[in-house]
Amino acid sequence: MFSSRWLLALKLFLPSWNFFNDFGAVTRVEVALGPATPETSWQPVFTGFTTSDWRRWWFNPAGNLRLQEQSLIEGAADELTDERYRIEAEELIARAIRARLAARTDNGPCDRFRFRIVERAANEAGAIRFVSGEYPLNESVP
């Protein structure tokens, strides 16, 4: 039978899916479709994502793309506070959101969107870190 030392060594090769769920505050990207109004409803760009799905153990290109997009947006969100990189970071986030919105079917007749970066902790409303201006839903629209 395996000794406890071998079992501990074997655990090094098994992924810990709950590792990423232990963080308190997370950066969340929310989008509002249409023109800016006081009662604008903000909705998350990335919804319904779980790390407990057993199918993630195998090849998962859609899930990997989603994680890469989220990581890219979180990195760019950190650059929004630096004036030297703010414009490029905002444009990068807008392009990623535009691509995500193009894949959705529930956008309605809207042709513009805004986004905001919210730092949320468990059971808290969250602190708004950044709110963008309006962007066209299609890149060809000025």
C-alpha cells in the first residue's frame, strides 16, 4: 500500500480547482447596453462560470479562452489608473467586450455600450474602480 509520503507526492500532480476560489475580492467587468441613463442596468460580461465542473479536466478550449479573456481584462483594468496606459487599456477592454457581446444574442437593438470595472468581495456591493464612455457595438461605427 502507498505510504503517506507517496500520497502527498501524488497530490502535487493533481490540480486544486478550489485554489482560485479562496480569494476575497475579484475584479468584475460589467456592461450597460444603449445610451447612458440614470437607471442604466449593469450586467456582468462573464456569467455562469464555475471551477467545479468535472468536464474541465479534459481539453476545454472555450473555458480556456474565457479564462484568458478574464485574465487579460483584469490585467488591463490594473493599468486604467496609470495615465500613460489608460487609453490603450480602455481600448483593449472595449475590444474584448465587443467580441463577447457579438457572440451573444440578447443584446437587443442597441448599437452602443459602456463598461465599468467593479472590485467585489463576497456578500458586498463592490467598489466601482472605473466607468468608461460610450463605445460603438460594431467597430466600423464611429
